Amino acid sequence: MYFTAAASVLIAVGAVIMFVGFCGCCGAIRESQCMLATFFVFLFLFFILLLAIGIWLFAGKDTLKDVYRQALQKQINKWKDSGYDLNNEFSKYVKLQQDEFNCCGTGSMPLYGYEGLVMPKCTIKQSTTGQNCQDAVFKRIDSNLVVVGGVAIGLGVIMLLGMIFSMMLCCAIRDVEHV
């Protein structure tokens, strides 16, 4: 379910980016002020969106952890309601998490130790003494934050340059038309 939603969002974002690129390219080739202005407006909106998301993620880091924790708890409850079926979506997700992050359990108190449940590749000793998966996920995110921030800054600079050059070209076209 989440993968199809993510795929749909990526397709929609790709279509919008393709339209924006078309406006910029066609506007430059045909020397169209309207298309260049549209390109500028979209770049400006993307820049503001990138800035807003960056500020929200930086300021709301603890909120993001709480949202993740609540979503995880909701999935745990669904798993309990299913009678701890090891073949449902949640158990597959937990197995994937444990393999990827070399962790055991899903919350602040590992799930398997006090419930008496053991997932594959996770022993009861690991589940009561090892690192839980929630902490492992956020540790990985924290370790890659500098790279993500650098990419975001690079994209912001590229967007600013695109806005500057599109406005310069738009003004140059207007000046040539008035002469």
C-alpha cells in the first residue's frame, strides 16, 4: 500500500518537473516571456517548498520521532489483533528492519522480550538487551543528515541560479522587443 502511494507521488512529481523543464527550455528557445515567467514562478515555489520542508524537519525532529512511534504502535496493535501472524505485512516489515539495521524490537522497550515473541534472526536475549529498531532507524537518519542537507543546499543553489538566469533572459527579451 505504501509503495504504490510512494510510486504515485513520484510519478506526479516527475510530471510536474517535466512540465517546468519544458517551460524553461521552450521559453528560452522561443524567447517567450510567458514561459520563462512560468518557469521562474515554479522554481520559486519549489525553492520555498524546499526551504519550508527543511525548516519543518529541522524544527520538528522530535515530532517526526513521535509520528513514527505512533505509526509503529498502530502496526503492532494490528499485528496483535491478527494473532501474531508472522506472514502479515507488519512482521515482514519488522524482519526487513531487523536485517537492515541489525536491531531487535521496535519501540523504546523491545517488543519480543516482554511478549515472549521471537521473530526470525532475533533471540530473546537480543530483544531484551540489544538495540531496538526505532533507535537504529533514527541513528541512521542522523548519520546521513549532513549528506541530505548538502544535497538540499545544492538543489537550492541550482534553483536560485535558474531563477536568476530565467529573469535575466526574460528582461533581455523584453528590452530587445522595446527597441
